[in-house]
Amino acid sequence: MNSINRRSVLLAGLGAAGAGALAACSGGSGSGSGSGGSNALVSPSDSAVAAADKKRTSTGRQQRLTLTAAPAMIDLGGGVMPKTWAFDGRTPGKEVRLSVGDTLVAELSNQLPGKTTTSIHWHGIALRNDMDGVPTTTQTAVRAGSTFTYKFIADAPGTYFFHPHIGVQLDRGLYAPLIVEDPKETLAYDDEWVLLLDDWVDGVTGTPDDVFTELKRGMAAMGDMSGMDMSGSSNPSSSGDSMGDMGGMDMGSASPSASASSGGMGKKFMLMGATSKLLGGDAGDVKYPHHLINGRVATDPDVYAGKPGKKVRLRIINAGSDTAYRVALGGHKLTITHTDGFAVQHQEVDALLVGMGERYDILVTLGDGVFPLVALAEGKNANGLALVRTGSGSKPSASVRPKELDGMIMTASQLRAADDVRLKSAKTDVTHQIKLTGNMMQYDWAINGMPFDMKDPEAHPIVIQEGQRVRLDFINDTEMWHPMHLHGHTYQIGVFGPRKDTAIVLPKKKLSVFFDADNPGQWMLHCHNAYHGEAGMMANMAYRA
């Protein structure tokens, strides 16, 4: 079945603004090969999606906004003013904040150049399927000059963000925080500071499309490695071991003919030699000229002004595309309270590791002075910087490395879910092996050896059924770490681990997670490295009708 043709015909009949459903036939047929045989799948417009949405608790309040995606020249500070794409002319976009049970009504206006299409994915929100923002699975892409209205109830508190889900647009400036407040909040604190971390290339050394074009050639096509940036990490104490011999890179099996025919292609964006013990080896693929916190370069940082002794809630969001960040606040201990919106047993640490798509909530009691909040680009010998100023003191250098970065470092697998959010004990109904495959040599990232086909998203679904307790065994067969994100759900790491929607799977390791199939539809499961996902490390987790 040609999914695009089927969808195009049926979507032509949709006129209600905000309905947004991908009008596949109710219980439309998917080939189902590989994961569940031939199955009728729940479509985003299915009655089961509407039925699940009716179960969500609503306050009846609506918050309306318009988000205009358009070209913009952004001031990143320090004289860096690239041309990029942004929401309403700013990066990050304006924070969206609402309370549990409120309905968000957001009109996306696509004013991007030429025939550029776009969408918005509400990352981490377990919303109704037809509002998830994934062309061609849950909606048609929003054409240039057109609008699309997203309307959904946000029924779970937490720290979230939103971004496009088409091509590698995530690596431009199209992202913003989304905070869902809990009226029954039990945490005591005096103030909040939202921190968006990002790796930035757009309009400086090229565009994300340029980056992807080079990466897609793969190392096999690169041939001669002369001129490749091998700098990696020159400071093992803060970023892991340096790797001048490429010991952590999966070299695959390049054919001599492929290398000989490359003619020494350019290597402008591909990063070699970046490595990290925390990430199990190879730290990333892309050379970024800047690492940002709240849209500011390290030489001209964002500043939080507070008072000594005040307790502040930090909401940390990694909106980057290829970089994990090790985050610390000089002179302070951090208390982790939440990850990906869900409470954990409080843990005091010096620093924490944040993969792409992950979010952490932190409590910190401020000291007296000027302190660097550093987001170290793990394994890449670079960092983002923001400042906390509560008293007198000089501004630290852009390359400051507070000792906390080398103290007690927390990763998600070490955390434990708070008692009130832990999944209830239940028998596992179905287990799916999710093998992460591919390498840098061919740049052929995939799930279960099959790159995702956007033209036919129902070709190889991972089939589940409403009401099941599902186990996913992520088996990383590659030499690279992958932050694996599941749309529309949160899973629990192991029996006692945290509830999350994005988790790091280390190279040559297995990670088991569990979730309840309680949100019918078709949902993307993918690597949140924007370039790995676009290359094919993505799958459709679809409910059986």
C-alpha cells in the first residue's frame, strides 16, 4: 500500500482547523512485516485515539498562540549574528507555560523560504496521536505559506520543549521550552531558570543540510583522512580520553574502490577523535563552532541575577542535535528532582550528563558571588556557558572548567523513580528487540537493520496493542551511543529506574525499558541525534486495531 497516496486523497477532505488528523482509513492496513505480521493498525484519526483523549482530565482552559516559522537573523552575542530559521524571530523561541489539564491551541504559520515544509513535535508530551507533528505518519507536512493548528490537552506536569520533526530542521533555531506546571507541586523553591542547551552550526560554517550531505557520504566515500579534525578532547580530565588513533570509531568495512573513488572529498563538518568514557567511546559526529545556553555563545553568556541563599529550580533541556552535555554549576551541589517530567528520588550530585532530547529539573541553593554554569560538550573539548550572579565578582573566562565537572557525575541509569510515579507491578505482555544498527563508514543508521521509510511509514511497524505492558530491549550493536526517544509515552528504565521518554543507550550495551500501551495511534521511536534519525534510525510503533 502506498501510504502517501492513501493519505493524500483522504486528507484532502479534512477541513477543520486543528483536527489535524492523518486521515488514514480507520484501522488502516499496514504490511507489518518483521514485527507482528499483517495487522490492521490504529490510524491517527481512529475512534480509539478520540476515546483515549476523552479520558484526559481537562481544566476547560485554553491557551492560544501563533508560532511563525520564518528566516531570521539571530543575535547569539559576541558579534555572532547568523541567518537561520526561528519561531517569531528569536532563538530559543518564547517559552510556553500552562497548567496541568489546560488545552494548548497553537497555530503554526509556515513562512519558510521556497517550498520548505515543516511541522511541530511537542517533545515528551503524551498527547493525542493526530497532534504529534510527524509527517507523514500523523499529519501532512505544513506547506510554505500555509498554517496548521495543533490542539491538545497537556495532562502531565513537567519540563518539555517543541521543535520540527522534518529533515534536520531541529539543528536550526526552531525550538522553544514548554513548561507544564503542577498546581499540586510539592517542591519548595524561590525562583525558576529555564536553560536550553544547543550545539550551533547554522549560518556560521554552513547549514544542517550541508552537514547531513557530508555525513551521508560516509567515511567510506571520504577516502584519504588527511585534513580531518582529529582534535577530539585534549583534556581527558574533563571530557574523557582523547582518541587520536580513532580507537572508538566504528570503521565498518570500507572497500578499496570506495576509498579510491572518493577523490579526497571535503571534511568540513565531520568530527573525528571525539571520545568520552561516560558515553562509552565515540562522543559525536559533527564539528560545531558554538555551544549555546539560552541562545548565547560562551563569550557573551546569559546571566541569572539572584540573591544568596535563595533556592532556584533549574529546568535543563538539551535541544542539541549531536552533543551530550555535562552540566555543573561552579561552587555548588545540584539536587536532581525530575527527569523528562517525572519525579525521581532526590539525588545530590556535582554534575549530570544530558543527552539530546533529555530534560532534568534541579534544585540549587545559591552562594554569594559570580558562578559559571557550564555545559561541557562531552568529548568535544568545548562548552556552553551561563552565569549566576548573586554578589560581586569578576566574570570567568569562556573556557572555564569548574572542578565540579570532575566530581560525582550522574546519568539517568543511576536514578530511581519516585514512589508515586513508578509503574505498578505487572506481567509483561510483549517484548520487542530494538536493535540499533549502522556505522560511520556507510552512515547507514537503522533500527533492526531497516532504515525508516518516510514514504511508507507503515512498512515495518513494531506492533503493540492497547492495554499491554510492553518491554523494549534496546540492543546497541554500534560503536556509537544513541539517545532513544519514544513519542506519546513514557517508559521506565528497568524495575526501579526513572520514568523517561528519552534515554541514552551506550555502545555494545543493552537497555530494557517498560511502558503501558495506553495511548493508541502510531508513534515514532527514534534516535534523537538529528542526523542518525534522518539517516534511518527510526521506527513506527503502531497499535493494532
